[in-house]
Amino acid sequence: MSPPEPPAPSPAHLRHYGPLRARDPDLEVLLTDGLGGFALSSLAGVPTRCYSGLVVSQAPPVERFTHLASPLEVLQVGGETVALHALELAPGVFEGQGLEHLSGVTLRDLLPEREQAVGGVRVRRRTVCPAQSGAVVYLYDVQAREAVTLTLGGYFVDRDMHHTHTTAPELSFTVKGTAAEVVGGRRTRAQVHAPGAQVEALPPQPFAQRIYYRHDAARGEPDHEYVRGAALWRVHLPAGGGRVALSVQGRTATTPDLTNPWLAYEQEGARRHALAVQAQGACEVTDGLVATLAVAADAYLVRRSAPAGRSVIAGYPWFADWGRDAMIALTGLTLLTGRHAEARDLLDTFLRTARRGLIPNHFHEDGQGAGYNTVDGALWLAVALERYVTASGDTAFARTALPQLRGVLRWHLNGTDHGIRADPHSGLLHAGEAGVQLTWMDVKIAEWVVTPRHGHPIEIQGLWLAALGAETRLSQRMGERPQFAATLQQARASFAAFWNDNRWADVLGADGSPDPSVRPNMALALALPDTPATPTQVAAAVQTLEAELLTPLGLRTLSPRDPRYRGNYGGPQVQRDAAYHQGTVWPWPLTAYTELLLSRGEVARARAALNGLSGHLWEAGVGHVSEVFAGDTLRPGGCPFQAWSVAELLRAHVLVSRAEADSQSAQNSG
């Protein structure tokens, strides 16, 4: 008897935008190479910020430089010449007719396919960043009744990704056959492939081009720059059309050539599809939301060169890799997507770089060291470590990591940097000193720590208890004696001090005085496994969260009833930073709120809480979740692609989906 046929693979997850919606400059698409490099543009291909184009990491995943702002694409058919690209020169003023001829954009497992029509000619452009390549590839499929010419080149830059050129950069261009090199401070290689077509290399005639960046203007940043444009090839396609590929690559000593761009696209498409299928199997939730978030999650997992290992980019386009963000996001990015090896490597990276019991808050973008100003990063690592061992059963790694975890806890118990130490009388964890921001509410403007929270922050105590509890449970799993059981018991008893006048304090001062600020940190604390709370106390937290902080897209960071509340997140950086944790909505703490609802058996309300974020996936950074939203208008802000926002939405969706399945099973059996 022959074995049964294996099930057919599920089709790629598709999302289509029509011609009007696809022109929206607020819709952005991100492609990444796993090394910290990326390609970013509006959905239609328009550069909208200084980070648009091709960004390549020189020391993965940092030291990132922009090489290309946009491809140059000009179609000639009959007597008509149409620029298929579009560059915004001033608000609403464009060079190129790319938007006018846009038929729509389809996302295939988040790989964009732009469709344009010029008379009787149809041009489909697919874009990809092949893994580990430092490159962006544009594949053009041209359908035409008559012979056409496609002129290709680029608008090139050579700069740190955070900066802009006030004058066009001085670049040298060399074109030899189907390869070109653009040299400034760094090297950029461009190649054209056109099987069955005639390729005409053009003598470079570079010109200066102004580009307006509308998203930078909205952020109060420099809103335009001058780049260097050049047409490099004319590709003469016969009647019927054909296919053409343009690849642009930031060159380093180890960068391999892209010899077959179509194969690179197929491999990346297959890889993304496999990630989606793997995640659906790993978390046992087989819907399109899981598939989309699994592919999105892949964008944040990167390889480090020094120190070597796996890390997480906190958000695109401007963040580097951050320890706190990596540990919070680890469950969603790796465990729920079936990527246990990456989870282990990620934990190992931050365990190896721990210093005096603290893990790096962030690695510096210039590749020179890291900052260690975080009290919660190492505690989230303990939570992530326990989740990893539970999910993977990897007792070998647990046995190696357990002594390191105990070392981290010992530093916290006895005292380490920034006033971080366990109070000998209460067992609670004190943190904070003048001029330093240590919790996730970490904005500092010059010498002003906007949300200091010195003393005993509530979510830090929940994390401290969870870290102590993780050591206890991992020790028992290894057949070893827990070393911090007494501290855990003492701190659990002392946690009751946060319950004051039938409400939760956000911080207990060094003198024990409660800070009554209404913030989402109570949800973070109460959702952790070792935080003691009665059903009445959890109900009070839920009621407060819903009355003062809950929005369709996340939790406000401060109650609107508080005189310090700032409902507008926008304008120059100083204004944004002042509002960052003073009322701005953050998506990732919403998962803790859903966990509290699930603990009360309120499955339907937990699902309803996620509906807004699930829809938001297609409203800004397509397929991803934004960093923040304005407290009043709920307009997306910050990074349009944020690691812990994506990861925690996935975690919440899986938790709620499992609860729904359990509820349905109970009804069926009843």
C-alpha cells in the first residue's frame, strides 16, 4: 500500500491594494537582509524619509549606510516616454509618472509586486532583499505588443543612514557591460540582467536631484536632500516584452555577487512561505494573521558580527538592537514561530554580554560598545529563558544558563549599577539614581528624565518575582536546590504594599510612599506568573485600565485625567519625547491586558481588544505593527515597524485563539 500523498502546501498569503490606496504615502513596505540592512519605501515605491532606499550594514547589524534612494526607471514605447519611478520634490509635486500609471500593489508573503500600465504595456515590478546579501533586487516583467525600451539606473547616495546631503554627493560612475560601480566613501555595485534582450551600456551623465521626505517633515527633521541620479543602461525588449532584473548592492570585502536574481527571489519567497507554515504548526493556530506576523517577525532577527551571535533590531528604520526589546519580543519572534535555535542563540548573545548582572540596553549604532542603563532587561531575560526551556525542552542549555542566571540575580540582590539592589527589609528591587532612566519608560531630554520612576516600580517588582521564580523552577527541573527561595517569599509578601486605597500604585518611593499615577505597568506586573494578587485586585486593575488607558490600538502610558497627560505625539523630537510615555499609546502592553482578561475567563473581550491592532497591520508599515500611536487621535507614530509590537500581538493572538479553541471544545463536549 502506497503512503498517502502529503498535503499540498498552502498558498502564499496575498494582500492587494488598488490604485488609489496603493498611492498612500503612509503605507510603507520593509524588506530586510538579516544583517541589519533593509530596503524601505512607500508601497508604490516612493522614498518618503531619509531611511528610504537601500541601507546596508558595514558591521552587522549596525554601522548602516544608505546607498540608493530609488531606482531610475523610464519606459519608452512608440513615441512616448514615461518615468515609472516617482520622487516627491515638494509636498504633492513629483518627478516621474509612477503614481499616475499605478494599477495596484500586491503583497505576496509581504514581498511587494507593483503593477503599472502605460498604454498597451503592462509592467510588473517585484522587489526583494535576498538573505545575507546587502542588496535590493528589482525584477521587471514587461508585457507589450511592440518593442519597448526600459532605461534603468538609480538615484544614489553615500551617507550614514541617519543623515542627509545638503548638496549632491560627489560620486564616480563606471559602467562596463551589464555591471556598474558607484564610488564615494563606500562602493555600490549595480547589475542588470536581461535574457533575450539587447542591453546598451550608457556613458554616465550624473545629475543632481532634490528629494522631499514627507515623513521626516512630519517629525520636524530635515525634510529634503540632494542625491545623484544616473541612467546606466537601456534594455531593448522585443515585441511581446520580456523580463529584466536590476540589482543594487552595497559592497564589502565579503559581499558575494548576485548571479541569478530570479533564483534569489524564488528562494526568498520559498523561505518566507516556509516560515509562515512553520509558525502555524508551532503555535497550532493556522490562520492568515499568524502567517503574516511570522513573516514580519523574521525582519527583526539579525546576525551580529561583534560580539558574534543573534540579536533583534528593536524597530525599523532607525533603531539598532536593544536588549530589553529583544527579551520581550523573544517569545513571539522565535518560540511561537518554531525558531528555537534562534531563541537559544539570542539568549546566549545577551548572557555573554552581561556586565555586573545587567544586559546591554542597546548596542551602539556606530558599533562601538553598548549601554547598560536598564533595570528590566536582565529580568526579562530570565522570563524569556524559562519560556524557552519550557517550549523547547532544552535542558542542556538550561544547565549551562542557570549558573549565569544565578549570577545575574546575585548582582541584583547585592547591588549593581544605577542604584539597582534588593531592599534587605522588603526583598523588593530598588532602582534609580539622579539623571538616569532605567525602566522601559526611558526618555531623557538633555538632563531631564521625563518619566524617572525611581524607587520600586511595580512592573520591575513583577519581573523581579518572575526572575526569582524562574530560577526556582529551572533549578527544580535540573534537580538542583533553588538559591533564592527565601528572597522570593519575602518579596512576594512585600508586594502587597502596592495595593493602596483599593488601587495599584505605579511606583513605591524609597520611603514607601505610593505614586498613584495610572499607567499600564500594573498590567505588566499582574500578568507575570509570580505576582501575588487576589481576584478582586485583578478586577480593579482591569476596571482602571479600561476606564483610563484602553484604546483600540493599545494602552495609554498615562491617564488622560492626569494633568501631565500629553495626547499629541508629533512634531519635533523634543515634543515627541515629552509625550512618549506621558499618554502616548503603546501596542505591546495590550498583551498583558488580554492575559488579565483570559485569567478571568473573558475570552470574547480579550478577542475584541485585539481587533484594532489586527486591522492596523495594513495601515502603516504593511504587515507590521507601529511602535506607538498618539493618545488622542490614535495616529501611528514612531517606527512603523516595531519588534515587540509585532511579537506581542502574535503572542496575544495565539493565547486568545487557544482559549477560544478550549472554550469551543468544552461546549462541544458539554
